[in-house]
Amino acid sequence: ITNSNNPLLAGLNPAQAAAVSHDGGPLLVIAGAGSGKTRVLTRRIAYLIEAKEVHPGSILAITFTNKAAAEMKERVNELVGPIAKSMWVSTFHSACVRILRNHPEALGYRKNFVIYDQDDAEKLISLISSSMGLDTKRFPTRQSASRISNAKSELLGPKELMAKATHIMERKVAEVYAQYQERLLGANAMDFDDLIYKTHELFERYPAILEQYQRRFFHLLVDEYQDTNVAQNALVMQLGERSRNVFVVGDSDQSVYGFRGADMRNILEFEKAFEDVAVIKLEQNYRSTQTILDVANSIISNNQYREAKNLWTDQGSGEKVRLFVGDDDSEESNFIASSILRERETGGRRYSDFAVFYRINSNSRSVEEAFIRRGIPYRVVGGTRFYDRREIKDTMSYLRLIQNPTDEIALRRVINVPKRGIGDQSIAKVATLAAEMGTTLVDALSKYEAAGVTGRAKSGIADFLVLMEALRGHVRDEMPPGELIEAFLDESGYRSELAANDSVDNLSRLDNLSELVSVASEHETLEAFLDASALVAQADQIQGDDVVTLMTVHTAKGLEYPVVFLTALEDGIFPHSRSLYEPKELEEERRLCYVGVTRAREILYLTRANQRSQYGESSLTIPSRFLDEIPPSLIEDVSVRLSYEERRSRYLGDSVVQSASGLSSSTLKRYGTTSNSTKVDSGPRLSVSQLKPGIPVVHGSWGEGVVTAIDGNGDNASVTIRFSSVGSKKLILSYAPLKLA
Ligand code: ATP
Ligand code: MG
């Protein structure tokens, strides 16, 4: 068959077809947003199998999310049937877990190792920091965690990090790093970065193992190549060295994970790594209108460090992009809500045609409030994830501990859940004994009497050990994971503790647990279920229901929607405040803006507010500099101009509705103040008597959090809350805009 009538190449332009039918050897498809890179990659797989008779089992394709992976598998399954199963299409992390599970001993691990998420990793780092006597003000756990993570993504081990350290702070972090790795190994656990780092190490130390995979994966394909970090890139080079069939697609203008160690130099240097690399550029865009592309091009052309390329389409210019400037964030959000309702009624669109993007998570709150008031169904992608909920984490920690008895972080989390009278002091006693004996916390636990544990804690630990042994017995009897969870809920008393108090909260927790049972039932073994749940990416929460999607611009990469709202376009938010004086980071913000704009297929709204409340304060804003980079001829200003009187009555009316519905009444309180940073006071405050550690609360700006400590009394009382958006904060109770969750 010639290329022009090959059905596998139908619906592709000549450049796309050339990429899909590429003979072999390294190929780089470097192209702008919406030019069909992902389509080309998917087709390439089909082409290899159909036209080149490549066995699906010798293909490894790396995608950015598990969702994209599932779609690709589905397609290939349609083409070739069940044999498609032997093909690996997955994220870097999932592929690495599969490889590591085959050779854990080579690296000193046992087969049943568990995967720590960010939260677990930070807990362990904080334990280490305090045992080293480090001052948490000078060495915030978050910061140490991110330095260690960066080191791993650059393939630097503790020794290398130490060698690079130039002052005491860096040396301390390197020390924490060294201990952290030891403790992880002791707990038979790996964190996310380890999955890549350790696979690379495995290949480096064992050439024979590497060769086995080089021979197996004769074809390597990688999507979103611009966001691979040094470690991931090295892994691609290792695997592709022998066959040289490395097919990568990416867009250097969309590299937005610099903070996570993604390195856009990878794509620029791919050409150097393989001397005979073929390069294909795609410039025709099939997603957006010409106006949207002109806006994207005009913004990104302000970046110094890029290869010029210009996207075009033959789909016509379409409508101008719409700019809305609200007086404050609630007006901005109301505008978004009413535009969606209007377009749905008159434009024949579904809720799922709309997406709202914001730069920082906390910006979703005001949009959510407007949607709730208007009854618009929505989904926040990457909010509190299902697997981050308390009851789910508790249960998963038990499962991990059943599978891997040495998991210290899981043990600490569940030893007194449900309550068994085992306090921090008893655990400290056991930890001391463990240190003396040079064993792990888990090993020392059974010697609780020698450790000097007394009273209720003594029988508590004994009960706990009996429970764990019973649960492990179920696993030995090959009980499937869904039933195992049920057994855990009954035998541990976890279910009866929740059922004893049938608050709405507890009922929804029980619902979540049933949901977990049904997810677990899809897996045959405990290990398979634990791996799958550890690797659920945020973008995988996107599903097909008819709801509006809310997400950060980062999460939106690779996706497309007919109507897009790009919100809070204000200097200090988008671009982010940390980037304003850093030319390199500002360029990354600009790429992020380019990603946001290029998600829109037909209509793009750009919105901002003159005043925004953040962190409990309302202040005047400065329009985003990115707005100035768009030629005015492409923009239609759709802001409603209200007179002072109209605005005043709207504010007052609006705020009454808000407080009646139990939502923020900050608009009312803010009204009449002109200072640009006024404390926002919104209604009755919580009191000390309503709070205790563990209680979930919602903050006006920071969203959901959990109380971790309360100090003092009355007007002076302060409360420490761990927010999922911004981490731990200490707040004065009488000022903080908090309500119970
Ligand atoms: P991004 O950079 O945002 O990841 P991309 O380059 O991966 O974008 P795709 O998502 O593959 O682009 O394609 C964008 C849209 O254009 C999709 O809806 C896709 O189906 C469509 N498309 C791609 N190529 C063609 C083509 N030759 N003819 C018609 N539609 C196409
Ligand atoms: Mg894509």
C-alpha cells in the first residue's frame, strides 16, 4: 500500500503521516499545541502493529496520565484484540513500578515494597529532622522534602548532594536525605521519585537486566517529552540505546514543570544525543480558531528562550476572545456562572463543554461558591483527592501494613485507630527501645513490655498485634482485596466506631469506604491494588459526566474544551508572585499561560478582578502583564459597566444572599472600605470549644484543612491548621474566617 491510500494514515496531514510511517531510528516531533502530537503518537502505535507487524509486547509508550494510557490501550485493543494487553502503555512511574517489582532484591528491597505518597514522605522526613534536632523554622519539612525530591530527579544521591553542598543548611539537608533513604529501605518503601531513580540505578548497576528490557522494548514512544526531568530522560536514553527506536513528541513552549525538575533542555538536546535523529515539525493546528491561536502566539513570542514557530489553522478566525474585568472576585465568579448558564440555554452547549482554569488552587473557592448558588454541577480536578481522605488513608495504611509489616509511617498512622489507648508516650517508649536494639519500630512493638509500656496501652498493643496477625492470615488464605477491606472494617472495629455516631460526616465516610471496596474488588491481589491506587494521577479524576471542570492550568495540559475561562489574570497570581523578578521563571509562567489559552477550541474568556480577597485580606490588584501582550484588536471587552449606585445595591443584595446561604459574607463587610489591604471580617467566628485536633474545617481563602493544635483561650486563642492547599498555618481564632467542614 502507498501512504496516500493507507487507511492507517487517513485523516493525517503529510507531516503527520510522515511521522506515523517513519521507518525507525530516533524521531523527534516538535510541534505547537493542538497540532496533533498525541494523535500522531497513538496512530504510530497502531501503524507499528498493523503495518510493520511489530508485536505489541515490544512496545513501551509513555504518557503523561493514566487516563491517556487507558485511551491508547483501548484503541490498540480495538485494532488487534487481547494481544494488546502485552503492550506497555503507562506513565513513567507505572512502568518503573512494574520493572522494580521484577527485581527488588537487586536493590536490597523485598518484593512487597510499598509506595509512599508525598504526605508519607513528609512525615518520615519530619521524624528524621526532629531526631536530628533540626529547628523546623530553619528547616521546614516541605522545603527539605522538595530539595530531596529535586536531587532525585537530577539523579543526585545523598553523597553527591553532600559533595555539592556549599553551606551548613545544604549539608544538613544532605544528611537528612541520607537517613531518609536508609529509613525508606528499612521500611521497605519507596517514594515517587525513587521509582524513577531506583530504576535508573538498577539499569546502571546491572547491565544484564538493562539489556533484557532493551531487547524487550524495541520501540519506545514518549508523549509530552518537554516535561521529562533529567532522571526520566536518562531512563529513556538507557532503554533506547540499543534499538534506537525512540519516538518522542513534545512542545518546548509547553514546558511547565521546571519546579519539579522537568528540563526543557531535554527536548532541545535530544537532537544531539542521537546524531541521526529525524525531526518533524507540525504547524497546522486542528483544535482552535485562528483568533485563539493569534492570542497564544502573541503571548509566547515574548519569551526569549525559544525556537520561533507559528501555529495556524484553516478553521477560520472565529470570535474575538472575551475579556471580563470584575470589581472583585465574587463578581468575576458570578460572571463565569451566568455566562455558562446563558450559553447552555442559548448556545446549545452542555456543562461538560466548559472548563475553568486558575493558576493557584485556592482560586477555585470563589468560583465554586458561585456555582453552588446557581446550581451548576462541577468537578474540581485535583482538589482533596479521594485517596487523601482520612478514612481512605487509614484503611490504605492498614492494607500497606498488612502487606509490608515494616512500614513505619503506616504503623504510626494506624496504631491507635480506632482508639486503643496507645498514646504518643507509649510509642516514644517503643521507639527508644527500637533505637537501643538497633531494630525498626515494628520489630520493637512486640517487646512492648520490655519497652516499659503500661496500663491501657499495653492491652491496646496486644490487641493490635492480634488484629494484624489475623488480617495477614486472610492474605495468606488468598482473600481478594475487596473482601480483605470488609474484614478489616469489621475485625478492627473501624466500621462500628463510625456507625456509632451517625453524623452526616460519618455516613459519607462509610460511603467512601464502600466505594473503596468496589475499587479494590477490581484487582486480584492486594499488591496489584496498592500499586494502582498509589499511582492515580490527578488528571485521572476527569470523567465523562455532564459537569463543568475546574482545575489548575498545570493539570489542563494535553486537554481541550470548546469553552475555556482563564481566570484571575493578575500580576502576582498569574504570573505568580514568585516569578515576577526571575526572568526564567517568568518565561515558565508565560508558557503556562500559553498552555491555558491553547486548550480552548471555540471560545476563550479571559477574566480578572480589580479587588481580590486572599489569605483573609482583600487588596487591589494589578492586571496581568500577559493581557498587555495581546493585540487589542483580538479582544472584546464584555465587562458590565455599573454606576456607583447600581454597584452599591448589587453588593448589598448579593451579600445578603451569601450570608443566608451560609457562605462568605465578606462582600458585605468589605463594602465601604477603600483601603487596599483591609482585614476581611466575615461573620461569627468559631470558638475553642468547637474545635479539637482532627476536626476538619474550611477557611475562607485556603479551603479545606484539619485542625492540628489549639493554643490559648478566648480572644487570644490560636489554632494550627494543616491545609491541603498551602500546608500548615497558625491563625488567631477570633480573626480567622473559618467554619466547620
Ligand atoms: P497538545 O500540545 O495540547 O498536547 P497535541 O499536539 O497533542 O496538543 P492533539 O491533542 O493530538 O494535539 O490534537 C488536537 C486536536 O486536533 C484533537 O482534537 C485531534 O483529534 C485533532 N486533530 C489532530 N490532527 C488532525 C487532523 N489531521 N485532522 C483533523 N483533526 C486532527
Ligand atoms: Mg498532546
